[in-house]
Amino acid sequence: MGILALTLLSLGLSGYAIWRDKGLEWSFAVSTPPAPQGAPRFETVFDYSVDQGVAHAPAIVGRENGADIVWFQGSSEAQPDVEIHRARLTRSPDGTWRADTPKAIITSPDLGNTFTPQQLVVTLGNTIENEASPDNLYTTVVSVGGWAMASIADVAMQDGRPAQARKLNLSPFLNRSFLVKSPMVAYADGSHGLPAYFEMGSTYGALVRFDDTGRVRDQRRMAGDGVKPIQPMVVPLNADRAVAFLRDFNDSGRLYVSRTSDGGQSWSKAEATDIAHPNAPVAVLPVSGGRMLMALNGDAESADLLHLALSEDEGATWRVIHSLDRKPGDARYPMLRRLDDGDILLVYSHGTKTGLRAVVMNEAWVAAQ
Amino acid sequence: MSGVLAAGGLAVVLAWLVFTLAGWVVAAPVSVWLGGAVGALAVLLLRDTLPLRGLVALLAPFGVMLPALALRHMAAKLGLPVVPFGALELAVFLVAYVVFLASAMGALPLDIYRLGYAPLPVAGMVLAVCFYGFLTGNWFLPLVAVLGQALWLSGWGSSNWFDYVTHVLLVPVAAVVLLLRVF
């Protein structure tokens, strides 16, 4: 009798769940980059170093008339004193750029207090903008163990401080071993997908989808054979097709790609490209003329130098157009974003994770290379 | 509400820990009440301390299954009628759960965990557990599955049903119980 009642209750709950569920649309939003105009511009707008410790993994948060750069900083990577810092870049009416004084916006104790449920946070890592929710962030948090035990926290910010946080429900290992690095992917229905990666065991990239309330609704993998493809950088090519560029955590010395032709529902097995690359991520942005701009290291073993390269065939071949750091200095972890005025912002860490640099360029500069 | 759920889960797990340790010294009714009192008081008075926040960080989300098993164990010691799991049931569960975890680690091409986000697969899995309950006459697993489905639907905790009805600690728990049965 009791089991029959539970079964009937389950049927009722299932009916309600199916009725309430809206499902997911799997069509990418494809933006059209602005055409080149005006004089070519390429300028360094932010250059920051720390005397001691690390300042690494910069990300870009879009903002009107500028952007925020966020990164993690502390005595050493994965230490309890690591904080998420922010510098605000503002474009003046005359076109010049100004950066405010960097400051800490998230600390481990603060985040632990705002978590639901409240809990210990040991250290912080890669952080990106939650583009589905203005000013909010996705932060990599570690409560126990190392990076392979990290979780992704959805952090709601208020007045530049964390107000609420919860871990994304991404794995049966107590929601652990998922991290973020690359920016989100826009879908045609206004929602966003989150490129993430699982770092335990065989290791794979993933695209995470959310429901209307920001809760995880689905995830799809980008896996490979004999490789550890992580930190997917997803670039939509049209409504259905996209390419993901993946770092190989196995030190194969190659950049990997995975492709989808059904809006991200399924991804091809990650395969090595001809692009020599160290165990480090790349950043890619669609630019005018149907081309893609990539920031990459371009060397099988060294992350000393950072290059910009263009592809005119959806990522099949690349031509280096510019080298950013001619003096070897471990330039890595690039991120590229389009600003609200159509310019392109590139940020990366340099000096063996001890500093950050931001460069603004326009389409005219890219076209002139 | 998810904070309340986590506090409840932590209180039950702490109660079970104290009950188990106290069971070496005092008889069952006393150890159960002692465990319950310590678990409740610890969560009410010490939840902002480092050890308890560490436990939440270590074990959350607690889900339904882990606290339910702890309560079931304590209820059995109080003399309430509890149908024990058979050795075959435990062995099958252990193998199935390890396969499930392996699939989540990417060792298998199929990702079983992602089925826990979608209403239709969850409906099918809960019904299957209820059917299994009919066959065995044991209401415990159907209760956990349906309670997990209700909480999953409430939006208070995890958005994945598996987070309510499984917990990684079940691997050592099931393995130890199975070994004790066999040897």
C-alpha cells in the first residue's frame, strides 16, 4: 500500500516536472563582427605586475564604455590567500583608456560566508563572467584537495562584492572536478552555454547548459582518445556548427579541436591540429570577413611568446599576423572579447604568472595585418 | 532552503557518527538519543565553526540517501522493523554505482549522470525503483527515490536527481557492509 502511494506520488511529480520543463534550444547565436573602419589602432591599455606571488588567468567582464579585468592573485597558486582581483578599464570620450587601481573583490572567507550552504573555501582559481547574469561571475573554488577537486561556483555580485554563491551541480563526485576558463557561448534564444572541463580521471571538456533560473539543465562532453582535452574555447560558425579549440593536458605539444553540427548537442572526438602548442589554452574571436582571430603560444613546448593568428577557413589553417611578447616572459592564458564599441580586447598573463597585460585593437588593425 | 537541507543532512550524519562511536560504550537507546542530541546541537550552535563548515565542504550535497541510511541504521538499533539489504542487492548496487561513477569520469562513452537533469529519464528511473520496491516488498528505496524527486523538483538543492539518491560515501559503506556479510 505504501509503495503504491509512493508510485502514485511519483507519477504526479513526474507529470508536473514534464509539464514545467521547457527543454533547451540548440541553435547558436551568430553575431556579425563590425566591418573595419577608421585608422588601425593597437595599444596596450593595462600593464600590471606583482612584486611577489602570482597574478594569473585574466578574464574580461563586459561593461558599458569599457570592461573589467578579473584574475586571481596571491602568494602562490592554490594558496589560501588567493583572491579574485579586478581592474576597471574605462574608455574616455577622447578614446584614451584609463585603468583604476586593482582591488580584491572576492576572498575565500567572503565566498565561504555567502555560499549556500555556508562552507569552507580553501582557495580560488580561474574566474569568468556569467554573461547570462550581468556582473555575476563563475569562479573556480576549492574546498578540499587540489584543482582536480575544484567546483564551479555561480557567484552573484552586489556592489562589487559576493552576495550569494552556489556550486554548479556537474558531477556525482559531490559536484567536484569541474573548472572554467573560457567565455560563455550565446544561444539564439538568449541563453548561454558554459564551456567547462572535468579534470579527474580521463579528463574532458564540456558544454554546460542552464534553465531559466540558472540551474544546470544539461552538459555535453568533448572527449578524445589518449588525450586530455580541457579548457574548450567554443566559436560558433553558424546556428548549428561550432568549433572548440582544446588544450591537451597530456603535453602532446598540439592544439586539439572538437566540432559540433547540432548546436552543441554532440561533439566530435577531439583531434590534433597541425598547430604546435604547449599545455596551455588559446583564445579565439570571430572577426570581420568570416575570419577568426586566435591568441596562441604556437610552440610545442614553450609558452614564452604570445602570437595573434588569423584563419579564413573556419580554423583549418592559420597565419600568424603579430607577436605580442618578443621578450620571452611566459605569456599565456589569453582571453579575447569584443567591446561594446566593436573594438577587440585581449588580456593575458605574463612574467610567469606574475602580471597581466591588456591590449585593445580594432578591426582596421586586424585587416591591415 | 538548500542551506536548511544541508544543515539537516549534516545533523543526521553527525548524529550517526556519535551514535556509532557511543555504541561501543552504551546501549542502543542511549546511543541513538545521544547521537541525535549532539548532531542537532552541533548544527544549531556550531554551524559557523571551521570544523562544521569543513564537513559541509567535504560532504555536501548530502542528498537523501546518505541521511536516510543513517536514520535507518539508528531506527533498526531502536528495534523498529527494518528489512535489511541482501548481499546480492549490495553487490549489484556496488557494481552498478562504480560503473556510474566511471561513466562520470569519462571512462565510458555514455554519460549516465546527465540523465539526472531531465524529467523523463528521472520519471523512468523513479518508477523503476518503485517497481523494484513492489518486487521486494521493501519501501525504503522507493521512499528515497520519490523524496529525492520531490526535492529535485522543488529547486532547493541540486538540479540533478542523482545528487539526492546517491553519494560517493556509499561506495565504502556498501563495500564494508558487503565484506562483513561475506566474512
